[in-house]
Amino acid sequence: MPGPPRGMPIGRQLASTAKEVSRAFGEALADAGGSEHVWLILLALKTRENANQRALAAAVGIQGATLTHHLNGMEESGLVRRRRDPRNRRIQVVELTAEGDAAFHRMRAAAVAFDERLRGDLSDDDLECVGAVLARLRANVARES
């Protein structure tokens, strides 16, 4: 039987760090007039032309109902518009408006600045090591699932 962990368990350290980084990233996006969900939706729309809601939900990694909730707010704010696909009237196509494009560029600048802040004084070797350790942690968890 293994003994008690030496120091704080790695999972707790990872969760605490992820929570703090996520909070700080959310603040950076809020300062640019957005949120993480809005940023992810805008990013997905910029990389897909005329995305339908189902494909957009999959790209962002959220449920359709949750996406609809976010799109309602984004449409009210003038960031996106939805229209029926003329080939299949059951499908809603989501498009960026000019205001949505401007919001994308503001949030992109905030995301890039945040990434630079997060990288701080880490060297390329440090970043490669962090990536490798994170990949190993994911693999370790996947083996147990």
C-alpha cells in the first residue's frame, strides 16, 4: 500500500492551476468585451464558413441547447446572425456580422497577450516539457477510463 503523497497531490496542483489560469483568461476576455464561450464561438466561426449550429456546437464542445443560449445573446448583441439554410430549411446557419468580426479581433488580441503573459519567462524547452508532462498526465488518466 503506497504511503501518503509527498506534498500536494499532482491532480490537486493541476486543478488549482487550471482554475487560476482559466479565471485570469476569463478576465482578459472580459476586458476585451467577451467571455470564453463567446471567444470560442467567434473563433469557430472565423475558421468555418457558414457554420450550422450542430457543427458549431461540436467545434466548441458544448451541447446544442447551451450553444443556442449563447447564440441568442450574441445575436441580440449584434455579433452574429442566423438564417435558414436554403438547401435544408431545418438547418440554422450562423454567420459573423461586422460587429462580430471586430469583437473577434479584440478578443484575439487579448488571447494573444494573455498567452504571452502566461508563457512569461518560460523557455522553449520549458514549454516543450510542460506539453510533454500534460500529455503524459492525460494518457495516465485515459488508461484508467
